[in-house]
Amino acid sequence: MPKSGFGELTEVMKKSAGALREAEVPFLLGGGIACWARGGPETDHDVDFLVMPQDADRALETLTAHGMRPERPPEGWLYKAWENGCFVDLIFETSAGPVTKDYFDRGEHLEVHAVRMSVASLEDVLVSKLLALNEQSLDFRSALEIARALREKIDWTAVRGRTAHSPYARVFFVLLEELAVIDPPR
């Protein structure tokens, strides 16, 4: 899988967001690029858009109609659309469950690289990352980068409450406290 630079990713993001908006497919910018839109680190991985399950097929058809190569991976919770080595994930179910109207209610309208769009809440991004952790995939790096860069903008009580059932998320909070990224709860 070729790595794309941040410039290529933002161009694919802009093209995809414009296509989805034109087709009136509701979407939220998610993942690392949503964090970047709020001052977090750049990402070179992919562009994540959250869509509700009932809009996922139409979202993929829209991006396909705009020249992107579609993919329906076996995971069953996302579709992919490829362009020039970059890919867009159309995520309709996160590790926290299906994408619902609640995600959109918690999101925020921002101008991202000169394009106005809805952006997922930092809390939703972190909850999804933390609940995806398991014994086979226990890499805190991405969540730690976000936490360090955006700590003042995150509602840590909400993230802690929504992930309290995960032992991996609880370990992440201990790590943040030990590194003095956040204070322990009172």
C-alpha cells in the first residue's frame, strides 16, 4: 500500500467532501485528519469520513462516479475509495458502534483546507481509537499524539466515561496521567 503525503491527502479530502456535499450525502470528517483540522498533527495514512449505515452505499457510489476506485473490504464496517495511491475510508460503524445522528450532533462545522464541512468531535475520534485497542492491536501512539497536541480541547471526563469498560482505555488514562498529559480524576 503506497504512502501518500499530506498534500495529496488534503486534495483527495477536498475532492471527496465536495462530491459528497454535492450529492447531499451527510458525512463527518473523522480520524487523524479531523484532529489535524483542530490543530493536531498531520497524518499521512488516509482520509476518514463517517457516514450513517443507510448512506454508505450512496457515499461509495458518489465517490466512484467522481473517478475513484471503490472497494468493499471484508471487515463489514467501512468502504474504501482510492485515488492516486490515497484512500478514503467511508466508516459506517466504529468500534463504539454504528454511526448515528448523535455523531453529527456532537460534530462541528469547520473550514478545513478552505472547504467548509462537518468534523467529528475529538471525543468521538478518541473513543473510537481507544475502543479499537485489543491484545492483537495495542498501539497507543496515535491516541497519545492526539492527546498531547489537543489535551486542552478534549472533554476527558466524557472520553473516560465512554471507554470505562475497556481495560486498554483504562491503561491509556494511566499513561496520560503518568506523563502529566492530564490530571487524575478528582
